[in-house]
Amino acid sequence: MFKKFTTILNQAVEAIANPLPLQGDFQYHWHSITSYFLDKKDKRDSIEDTNIVSHLDQMLSILVEEETTSDSGSTGPCMEFLLQHNLLDALYALGRTDSPPGMKQEVLLFVTKFLNRTQQPLLPHVNVHQPVYRLIGLCGEIRASPTEIQEIKFLCTICAKLKADPYLVNFFIEVPKTEKQSKAADNQSKFFLVDSLLKLSCSEDSRVAVKACEGLMLCASLTEDKAATCLVKHTQFCKQLATRFVQLYNKLPKNMEPQCVGFTEANWGLDSIDGVEDMTSFPGKRQLVSFLSWLDYCDQLIQMCHPLIAKSLSSAIRCTFLEKCLHPQLLHTCEASSLTAMTILNRCLNHITSPLLIDDFAEFILGQESKPEKQGSCQHLMWENLLQKCNHISEEISLASLKLIDCLLRKANGHILHCLVLKNLLGRSYALEQTPLINGHVSQTDEEEDFNVSSGLNDSIHSTVDRFLSIVPEKAKSCHQLGDSGYDMYLRDAHDQFHAIQTQCNSYNWPQYPVTESEHRQETFYEGGFLSMMFDRISHLLDQSYEMNLQLTSMLSRLALLPHPNLHEYLLNPRLHTKPGVRTLHSIFEKVVADLEVRMKLVSDFELNLVEVRKQLMAEPSIIRIHNSRLYEGVIILEEFCKELAAIAFVKHQALN
């Protein structure tokens, strides 16, 4: 009580005393602080019971006032006094002891304000960056420290200064002075700023953790190669960020509904869930949001940071999370665990936008083999397992597997498309006859020339459209009975989708005409595991569920939209002369229709039932309820899909001419 009264009395005396010059006033406040430590006897004093905070505030105000009144770029006497007498170094020593209690907090606040409020470039000065460097080492030393807020504000201030002038980062990297020191494990380069931010990123206080992650992002985005190399080789940056994926994934429930996972959105820094939402949400939502938020952070970080750091972090995520953690779960014999892991992988792949991270996810799933697949051989265990699950006895697992591959397709990544379909088509081994290359592309027969996507013959495209539209027999068509008989309704969507995909694929420099690449030639044509699986499944279109057929046709239409000429003629050219035993979409549909015609003869009122099922699918009033409707749903999907393929073929022909 008496000490507080003394403080107020001293401030009043100072206010009425004759004003001293700024330098004298500044020195007075500094000597008042040092006098306390020389004269103090009671070590139990807290910082609030002293005048230290007041003196520090006055010193800062004087420095700011001096800078605003002096000539631009010049250093005033107060600032010279601070620099020449190593005041910041002395403050660091006082803050390190944290005596009186709270001194560390006040030192951090003072230095933070000092760096923020002064306009002069002071960090290059040896008597500024050295004590600042030492102060950085104090941050994050104690977990859940009462000074965490002040520590993160101080560190973020340093990060902002480095972002404005990246060269300054060299003052904060400790490099061994001799070659012998550099070889010693304890004397390697050190990047204490990153180390301290990594510690604070694990804080239980979400505000501190988010700010620490922002600081890490600023450090990782610096353009200095030396800083990037030190961060990758001499800090736990990549390892810790990748390990956190594993920690957050392990907190997820082992069984999660795929639909719940698919609809959960999360953005880094905005992942809070209020109490009401938490009560009404599904079990594990809070943990899932935390996991997806971290994914979003790392995805943004990889896009923004130095290329060396981006590559290292992406590789660390692949190695630590995908291969060591997720891979065993995906191959697990327990269906529930495998389904959850696959759903999480799909959700991750769907969310990420960083090209490097997409590449690593794709290579994890597909492998790196670029040569054509051989039937019965295994090029990549993960990919083979995924294809097998597409034909799983459980439709839920089959759908989840197809949706994961669909997500890969939607990324339109060159490596993904090559591995999925192109590597087995580039040799053009599906065609019956091969003629010598002319001007870099295959010389085609007259019939194939008519269909070529670059041909200007209108009769050829109309013939192609008619072939797709006439696959389904008239008795099995139901759209005309509900006022919809053409494929016009698909043209606008096909135009928009093809334009978007063409823009995505422009950078791949695909050829204009079908090509024959000798290294991709096959003696016996095999379409590849993916297309083989898709053709097997679509051939059972009349016996599968409506949801399964929609998923398959959606993926096939996306493949048909791709502007690669080999893929285009293989999927969309009904006139293509193929080798015996080679399957195409058109040939598969012909077999499906042959099976359909047999079944139609065995069902009474087939046409009436077909119309009623179509009404049910369109949510229109229906006279009767068809219980076993898979056959009719399959026929309706086949009819609509053929119209969609006709529209795609027409739009591609028009666009490429």
C-alpha cells in the first residue's frame, strides 16, 4: 500500500518538476530501473509493486517522441544511448531471471513495442539483433507459461520484420564458426525463431497456437535460400507438422459415417464449434474439424512457402501420415476401419489444392510406374487393393472406392490421368490396323477420318450421335412419354464441362491427332486395371443399384470429356476398327442391350413399369409402386447416358473445329 502511494507521489513530483531535456529524462528513467535492482532487498516484490513498468513506458514514449521530432533517418541521443550502452541486452538479462516476478513479460512487451513503434531499421544493429535473438530463445521454454501471449506477439513482430526485409533472417540463424563445429551434432546451424514458434504452436491456448502457425508460415515463405535450408535440415519443422497429422488422425473415431465426413467443412483458424452445434453433431465431429483444419493449414503453407520447404514438407506428410499411418488402415481386414480410412483419404484429396501435395497423394495411391499395365501383374499394391475394393461384396465399400478414384479424376493432374488411362492407350494397340506415321500422327482409314475430332465433315458427327442414340431399342425408351425425347438438354452442360476440362488440360500439350508411341505398344491389348474395372461394372448396369450406376456413368462421362485424341476415339468412336476381343463403350452397351431384349420378353407390362419408375425417379405422381426396380432404373440410366455421350461427342467435335 505504501509502495503504491510512493509511486504516485514520485509521478506527481516528476510532473511539476522542471522538464529535463529528452536525453536526461531518458537516462533518469533507465537509472531508476537499474537502481531498483541495486538497492532492492525484498526479492518477493512483484512487478506491479515497483515503478519499473512506468519507467519503461516513459522510455518508450521518449524514443518515439525523439524520432518524430528529429530529421528523417537520423538517430537521436536517446537512441544512441540505448544502442551504445546495450540497454536491450541488459533488459534481456533481467527478463531471463524474471525477477521481480513479471519482469520477463514486461521486457517482451517493451521490446515488441520498441520494434513496432520505431520507424528506423534497427534490427541490423548488432546491439539490437543480438539481444532480440537471445530473447527469442526464451520463448516457448515453459509450456503453458503465463507469458505465452507476450511471447507470441514478440515472435510475430520479428516475423513481420523479416517478411518485410527477408535478408534480416541471416541475423537470426546461428551458423557454426569452424568446420569441426559444423560436424558436431550439438553445433549445427540453429534457427531459434522457428524452434520457438514450433513450441508455441502446440499451446493449449488456440489463439497462441494460431498465431504461432501464422509466424511459421511467414518464416517458411521467406525467399532466402539459406533460411529455407536451415529450416529443413536443422529444425523439426517438417517432422513436427507431419507428425501432428498422425496425432489428429488417431483421435478420430474408428468408425465414421462417410456422409458425415464428406459434408464436414473446416478452414484453418476458423475451426471452433459452439456447444449447441457440438451437441447436435455426430460423434467425432470436433476431432474431424481439427484434423481438416490442420490439413487446410498445411495445404496453404505448401502453396506459399519456399520451394525447398514445400517439397520437404509434402514428402514428410506422405511418408509420416500417408504411408506409415493411413496405408495400414486402408489395407486393414476390418471393413469399418478400412472404410473410414478411405473416406478420410477421399476427403483430404478433395480438399487440397497444392500441386505438390496432390502429386504426393496421387503417387501414394497410384504409384510412379508410367509403362503400360499388363493383365494380372501388380504395379502398385495400394492401387491394386483399391481396384479390388471397387468390386467388393459390400456396395458401401465399392462406392467409397469409386468416389476416391473419381476425386483423383477431378484433379485433372497429368500424372493421374496418365496412370489411370493414357499409359495403356498411347500405343494405340486397340486399333485393328496400324499404318506408318505421317506428320507425327497415325494415318487413318476413311471411316476413322470421318470421325476424327478435328474433321470438318458434319455427316460423320451426326452419324456418331445417331449411333449412340439408337443403342437403346425404342420399346425400352421412356423419356418421350414424359415430353423429353432428345439429347439437347445435355448440350449446354457438355459445352460448359468440356470448356472447363480443356482449360485444365491445356498445359499437358496433348497431341491433336491419335498417336502411336512405340514404348507403349502392347502385343495383346489391355485397357488397364481402371478401365477394365469400369467396363466390368458398367456391363452389369441392369443389375446394380441406382446410386452405383450414377457414380459409374459420372466417371465415364468425365473420361469422355477429356481432350486426348487416343482416349477420345477409344471411348467415343463407334466406327473404330478394333482388334478381336477389345472392349469399347459402344460394344459393351450392345451386349447390355442384347441382355435387355431377352429380359423384356419375360416381363409383362415392361413399358408401363418403365414409365412408372421414371416418374418415381423424377418425384412425379405414379399410379403403381414398382418394388424390384433395379432393371428399370438401369434401362433409364442407359438411355440417358447414351444421350449424354452423344452430346459430348457433338460438343467436342464443334469445339475442336
